[in-house]
Amino acid sequence: MHPTTNVKMLLISRFNQDFNYSKSLDRKLFLDNLKIFLNSALTSANIFRINIIGDILNYPLLETLINFIRKNDDKLIINYIVEFEIIKNRITFIQQLLSKEATIAIVLKSNFNSENLIYLLNFFSKKIKQIELQCIIESEDDVKTFDEILSDISDCDLIYKPFFNGSNYSFFEKYVYLNEIDIKELKPNAIDIIKCQQLNPLDFGKLTVLSNGDVYSNIYNPSIGNILYDTVSDIVEKELKEGESWLKTRKEVNPCKSCVYELVCPPISKYEYALNKNNLCALNDTK
């Protein structure tokens, strides 16, 4: 692997096709194999961030894993992404994570208990900058709910994440799809345009490791290896030579490759995969 390759790794105990956190898997990640894999990655690539996602409270060796990572690179950014329902009553556990200068992204659904959340945020007021709230929205009503409940929260990052549930097409068409005016207002610089012509910035350099050891460059595409059998170098090489994610650009897919805005349109995201539609815009109705 080229020593300057940037790799962002996601270690996942449960997975959902859009936000990487809620599909159960049967096996725990084998710690010894994960250590070998991480050690190889940390020494052969420029890893700047590791996201640990899912039901992390049920991983009994989490502290051992974190200590191993910190021992190898104490400047590495470690993010935890976990559902609010899993951690709402685990104050001590959250304290331990925040004390290690990690960041926690708390995933909220519209039916969350607002009193519990406010109590948690107040309790960790001195560490509030390390907490991010990710609000999952499936409808306009969800937006209104979050706006009303969270209007007074200003000290931590608040991110709204549209979630495709298989039927809320009209919501996506109204709030996620781009129209011609939206695209003209993007105005990417020359470097961004050239970059998007060569690779997909949303996927490039990212590896996702599931709890059975399977490795993905994009969870919607086939696995490119397994940490039980493959090295980091082999996995990265396979993605660069045969993969369908890191180098996937709009100039290769229909109808985008024939569109006049192909050069300035945002890169293909997981939303395109989820909706099975390359052009989430109002410019062309074909796939």
C-alpha cells in the first residue's frame, strides 16, 4: 500500500444500509485478527479516523481494542456512533469514552425521550463539544418534531440525516433531490471537479469492517475481503483494481454521463444506492 494512502476505517457491530448501525450480525469481531489487521493498517497507511459503530456496549473487549489503537497511534481520531436507546442510561460508560478525548455521535429517531436526552447533555455540559446529535428523518413531521424539541440545544453539533425507508419517495424528491438551480449554486472549484472525475470522494480511502470480518469499500457493493484471511494491502489493491466504489464516478453511469452538469454534480452517495437511482435530481427521470 502506498504510504500516503488515507484510510478511514469503520468497525461495525451492527449495520444498516443507510447509516451503518442497525442490522444484527451473529459473530463478534475476533480481537486478535482485528489487532493484526489494524496494526498492518496503522503502519502501512495514513489512517486518520476510526469510527466504531453499533451496539458497542455488547462488545466485551471494547476497552482492550481502544487501548490497542491508542498504543499504536495516540493522535488517531476515534468516533463512536451509537443509537440513543442503547446508551441513554449508561452515564459511566459515556464518561469513560469522553475522557479519552473521543467523540460520540448519538443517533436519534423521532420517538426518542427528550427528557432523557436533555439530562444527558446537561450532565456532560463540560464535554458537550465532543457530542454530536444525528437526527434520522423520514418525513416532514420528523423535521418538525426535532425542530421543536431541539431548538434550544446549541452547544453540540446537530445533523439531520434523511433516511430512506423504502416508501418515502416524495419526501426525498422534495428535500433531497437537486434541481437545476441547486446544481448551478454548487460552484465547485477546479480541484473538486478534477477529483470527482478520477474518484468518488465520499467512498475513496474508506474501509468498513463488519463483525464477521468482512471488509467493504462501500457496504452496498460486494465484500472485497475478510480480515481473517486478507491483508490490508491485498484488500486495498483489490479495490483499486477490481472494486466498484472508490473510483466510481458519474462519468461512468447512466444517465449522468450524458448530462451537461456531470462535471459539477456531487459524487454518487449511499442515497443513490438505497433508491437504486443514479440521478437524484429533477433533470432526468430515467435511471
